[in-house]
Amino acid sequence: MRVSRSPLHRLRQISRHLSPSPSPRSTSSSSSSRSLSSSSSPRSSAPTRPWIFTTATAFHGKPPYVPPPPPPPPPGTQPAAAAPPKRLAQGLAADHPLLRWRDEIVAGSGVPKEVGAGHDWFFVEGVPEWDGEGEGTKGVVLGVADGVGGWEDSGVDPSHFSQADVVCVMRGAGERTGGKQLKELLQGAYEDVLAEEGIIAGSSTACLLALDAETGMLHAANLGDSNFLVLRPQPATELPPTPPPSPTPEGETPPAPPTPTVSYRVVHEQQPQIHFFNAPRQLAKLPPGVSKQGAFDDQPRDADEVAFQLEDGDVVLVVTDGYSDNIWAEGETTRLLDLVRTKVDAASPRWSSASEVDAALASSIAQTAVNFARVVSYRRDVYTPFAAEARRWRVKGVGRGGKVDDVTVVCAVVRRGKVEEPVE
């Protein structure tokens, strides 16, 4: 087995799959974009917000588990009857609004319904500007939730908890009262999930961000091992030459990736919260009658809070651990953004508006990030963050290689707009 020589070696293998344009119906994952310019209605006396956030999402669940075939029976005996497949259940009816909403999103994504986003879910919700006649937004709340897969062993569908949590967060974020702190928002969503009789049990991580369109401030609350990155562009004046591409197994040499014109650097990487290896902090709901003794008892108040000043051109990535367990922030995510940005710039007509370019950039970053994480997750010859964490905890039986998991990426491209005078 040939061992990867560097993170760049891995990026060469994905660079030929980079797409500069949005691909909302990709067969490999979902990607869609929207721009939240936070501008006011002409009838409003409120000023135009100076910060613009263009967002895109991409996701792909891991393949369904297929148990290995049973060993052949001893000679002269009949094979044992196959056990029926385990059915994962919750208490939600098939026509429950939550499931209809989820199925509509997956149906429009191009991802097979049986795969969807797996146990992950995500949201992007504009915060209403004010209680008058304004039709703009004063910012955006976005985030991801990752249902803990261990509940499958108990016959519980982990995805329902994370999806319900997201729906409740969106409902709270969209209220016109606004101004809620993220921990308060998460607390309200958690209480709503606990009160939902159709959610029998489950648990989930949560990573929530609020981007303020007036100040450009990022506020975050993170519980568990989903996380977020902030990457900042700078002129690519001192980059080393782009390494030549590696030959394919068939002996073909793919085209060399372009030399970036802009270089990104990580200015913030949120650290995960874990109890121990592969056991993140999580909001949980236990089945009726089950003792809480020995169970995780994490609460929204345990989330880490972050406040961070954004700058023009920043890229914010909110990801589940299907991405962060497989892809390094430094050297891989940064290089990925370099290549995507170069592709988008080269493919965008000179007359393209800034909003069109940002939409293409956000969509291409989200899509490529999901594709790259999925490729790496199946490889056994790479040293990933998951392998490094297993080594740190001295876990036996986990060596090199990626971790096959659901992958979700929410991308926001930050732009500093012009401040217009209020309309009289």
C-alpha cells in the first residue's frame, strides 16, 4: 500500500473534481446557496446593513450498513434463518411535518432518499430586521446538528433528534422578537424536543452561529464535536509552486491543478468538546423509565461561546465531524479553498456581479468540501485527524485511515457592503 506523502498529495487527487459553479442537483451531495444581504425595504426608515452573507449547504449521508453474510453451516446441517433487518423507529407518524419537510429537502438535492444527510442536519435562517415594515434581515443564524449514531443499537433512529432540534432552533431564530442569545436559543429548542412525544429518545451535538449584518461580528455556541472554521484570504505572493499531479492507478497523469491567485489561512478553528474518544458532549433525551445514572447529562449551558470579528472576504465553514475527522484545517482545508477560489475566479465572466461570484464560491466550497471528505474517509493510507485523536487516546485497533461518516458543510462567504443613507 502506498502511503500519502503530504496533505497536498491528497488534494491533488480531488482537484480535478473541483466545480466552479453551483450544482444544486449533484448526484454526490446536495448543494444550494442563498444570499442574505440584510438590506432594508425602500419603505423602511432603517439603514441598509453593511455586511452581506452568502450561504450554501452540502451534505451526504454514509451508505446504509450491510451486515456481512453469515459463515457457511457445517456439512449436513441446515443454514440458520437470517435475522430480520433491524428497523429504526421513533414515534413520529409518516406524515409528521418534520419528516415531510426533511423529505422535501432531500428530494430536491439529488442525494438518494435512503442516504440523505444521514444523522446530520443543518439550517440557515435569516433574523428579521425589526418589528416595523422592514423586509430585510439583521443577520443570519446557521448551524449543524449531528445525531449520535449509537442509538441505532437500541433501535432508535438518531436522525429524528437532530432534525427536530434544528427545526426548533429555526423556529426560535425566525421569531421577530430577535436578539436571543445562542445558548438561550439552544435551550428553548432542547426543551421543545424533550416535550415532543414523537421523539422517543436520541441525542445530538449542536453548533450554532449568528452573523451580525450590522457589526460583522460572529457569535457562536458549540456543544460537542461539530465545529466551525473561519478562513481569511490574502494575496498568494509567497506560495510554493503547485506540485505536479500524481499518476492514477491506470498510469494516466491528470491535469495539474491551477496555481492559486489567493491564499487562505485559518484565523479560527473551534475545538471540539468530548467526554472521551469518539464520545462528544451531546444533548440527550432518554426513553421513558430509563435511569439517568451513568448517562451523559450535558446541557445547552455547557456549550462553548465565541465572539469573533469578521473581515471582508472571510469564509466561514460550519461542519459535522464527518468533515473534521477526515480533513485537516491547516494544509488541506486552506488549500482546498485556494483551489476552489482560483477555479471560480477563472470561470466567472468579467461582468459577473459580486453576489453571483460569492454564490458560486460558497456553493463550490461546500460541494467540494463534502466530496473531498467522502473520498478521504474511505482511504486507509492517510493520516487523518480521527487517526491522530485515536493515537492521542491510545485506542487500540485504530491506525491510519479516514472515518466513514455522514458529512455536512454549511459555508458562508462574508462581504462588507456599502452603507446607504436611510430613506426618508
